[in-house]
Amino acid sequence: MSSPLPCHVQEIGQLFLFEKLAPEQLTRLCADGRVELYAPGVVYTEGQPASCFYVLLEGTVVMYRKVGRDDVEVNRTSQRGVYAGAMQAYLGDRTPQVYNNTLRVTEPTRFFVLPADTFATIVQEWFPMAVHLLEGLFFGVKNTQQAIGQRERLLALGSLSAGLTHELNNPAAAAARAVAALRERVAGMRHDLAVIAGGQFTTATLTVLIEVQQQTAERVAKAPQLSPLEAADREDTLTDWLDDHSIGHSWQIAPSLVQAGLDDAWLDHIAAKIDQATLPTAIRWLSQTVENELLMNEIAESTARISHLVDGAKQYAQLDRAPYRPVDVHELLDSTLLMLAGNIGPGIAVIKNYDSTLPAIPAYAAELNQVWTNLIDNAIAAMNRSDKGSLTIRTARVQDRLLVEIRDTGAGIDAEIRDRIFDPFFTTKPVGEGTGLGLDIAWRIVVDKHHGNLQVESVPGDTRFQVLLPLTAPAPNPEESQ
């Protein structure tokens, strides 16, 4: 609540903001403006239309910024002449004219107040050159920030694309190799089939062979995982068995039989059903059956891996999803880790500590993935210098918010720069390796667009970025800055 008071030219002329003005200019200020006395409380609120420009004459002001759902004090002063409010009114409708903070007074406080339109007109009339300079500075910085922000996203996309290409290449190459090997094996089976068709096998033996072939294929699908020592011992045993039964190339046949889960007892079972004269051909035929099954399993695993990577990329990009919808943050985190897998050094362990009871939350999924990308990529970079450490992703419920904590065991963030890491263009990376907008983008997505909070705790060997997101919230304005 405020009450009007007389405006004295001598008083406002002593303020550092107006001390260089001519007497007629000061007179106009007093005529067009006013002095108001405010009782303790709120003068204006962040986000409201910026209708006035305020200059402190006497009293104490406290400035707050909205962080998530909380008002955080950013400044407190009793210095005469400090100003706030519609400071960008001279830019007109080229930028949103709203209060960028909340202003409170803690005691009866006097302000010199100018309506925003009057302030804009006076500045444009009295300081035309300064207005052009300020306009250029304001829009130049804004355009530069947008351009570099787009470049930051393109660089991240390029890095992710390179990693994804590498990840896709491995299973694709494995599938190609398996197909080539399978073609050779099938050609060999056609040759052996010609031998079998030549009359060496009786009808009864062929029936037994086909039955054993089917049973062998089923055993391949259920083959147990053996340790290297167990596999080596079994290969020696099977090699001896094959040699004892005069089956050539035993050292080539035994490994595939072991990989399929076959043992000497199974070979004894086959030998008991097939006469000794045809046993070598039958074993080679079954060996090729095993190799074909193993190769087909390899192809299936490789193509499944490719499908998994494509699904992960689709999940990461959110190409077929509504921009604002309930999302499972664990799916988003997993897809981001999958995209960044190529960047994670072999000495870095990834630990996931997820709270599976957490509900889906309303969010812009693709933009949250940008947040995870920036935070995880920074954590990886902090540890890749030594190529060792652990990356821990933890989720939990904190009252009415969902916590995502990304922890690394890198060198940490120096206390002197910790307050600056979210500033635009600030970076500790070498020239050419960072634009300084990754954490700024993450901050604006979490705080401005999702009404959450982003904070950091860091000591050497333990750096934790903590993202707090509302469990329930109204849809943010899509036009909000990213």
C-alpha cells in the first residue's frame, strides 16, 4: 500500500541517476512522475506487467527472484538512487514488458516513481544515442546467446550422432560377419547333404540323424554360460572324444560344440544311435547345425541390439511424442545414457540408483533430455581426464518434488567459480571445447520452463548436480525462454 507525497526538484536532483540533468529536465520529471511512500510489504511482483520505474529515495528494499516455487533473495540495499522496475520500457513491445523480479520494502520507504510509458518517452527524447547503443547491446547479446545456444545443441547432436553411429556399427558389422559365415556353413551343409544322399545312410539312420539334429538345435538355445576355464576343460574332453572316434579336425569342431552346451555324454548318446562307419559324417553334419544355430543367434542378438539403439534414439529425441506430457524420468535418463555410451571411457563405472516407486511427471521430455545430456556429459568430461571414476544417477522423492541427482568422482568445482557456472558463456573447458551455455540452458529448462530447481554440491572426488522437478504442475507456457 502506498500514499502520494510532494516531489521536490532539489531532492531528486541529488540522486546519482539524475544529477547531470538540467533544471528544466528535473522539473519535467517531478511534473510527470510522483513520490510515493510504501508501507512494509510488496511493491511489485515478478511476472506482472511492468507499469512503473522506481528510484529509491529513502528506506530499505529487498529484491527476490523466483526459483521454482520459492522466492530467493538476490539483493538488499538502503542506497539512495538505486532503481528497479520497468528498466527496459524504452524497448517497447520488442521484448516482454514484465517485472523480472519481486520488490519488497522492510520499512516505510519512499520512491520516486515514473510511469513506464513516460520513462520510455523521456529516455528516447533525452538520450537517443544511448537508446540505440542499449538496444544494440540488448538485442546483440540476446541474438548471440540464441545463436551460440543453437550451436551448443548442434555440437551436442553431432557428438551424440557420432556415438550412436559407433554403437550401431558394432552390431551391424557383427551381423554382416555372421551372415557371411552362415553362407559358408550352408554351402558346407549342402555338400554334406549330397554325401548323405549318396546312399551312405540308411533310412533308419537318417531318421535318427534328423531327430538328433532337432534335439541338438534345442540344446543350443538352452546352452549354459561357462567360465573360460570350464570351457577350456570341456573343449579338451571333446577333442579327445572326437580323436578317439577318428573324427578329423577335432580341434575345429570341439569349440562350437562346447559353445552349444554339448558334452561327451551327449556325443556318446549320438554314437549309440549311429554306426561307427557313418559317425564322422553325422558329427560333422551336427557340428554344422550347431554353427548355423550359433550364427543365427548372433544375427538375432545383433539386430536386436540395433533395434534397441534405434528405440533409444527415438525415445531420446521424442520424435513421435507430444511435447508436454507425463513422462517417466527413468526412461529419459536411460535413453540419454544410451546416446552417450560412446563417450563413457572404459574406466568409468555407471551406477543407476533409481526409485521405482516414483510416478510419471508432467514435462517437456525432449528438453529434459537436453538437461540430462549437458549434466552427464560434463560429469563424463570431469572423469575422462583420468579415465577412471564412477557416474551415479540417483532418483528419489523429496517432499512434493522428484529429485534427479547426477554424481561424478572427478576433480570437483572450485569454490571460487561455483556461483558462476550457470552464467551464460562461462566455461572452464579449453578453447573450442565448450560454449559456456550448457549449464545455462539446463538452468532455464529446469527453473524457468518446469518451475523446478537446479543446484550443485561439490568437493574434490564428489560433485553432485541435483535437479528438483514438481511431481504435479500446470503446463508451462511454451513461449517461455529455453
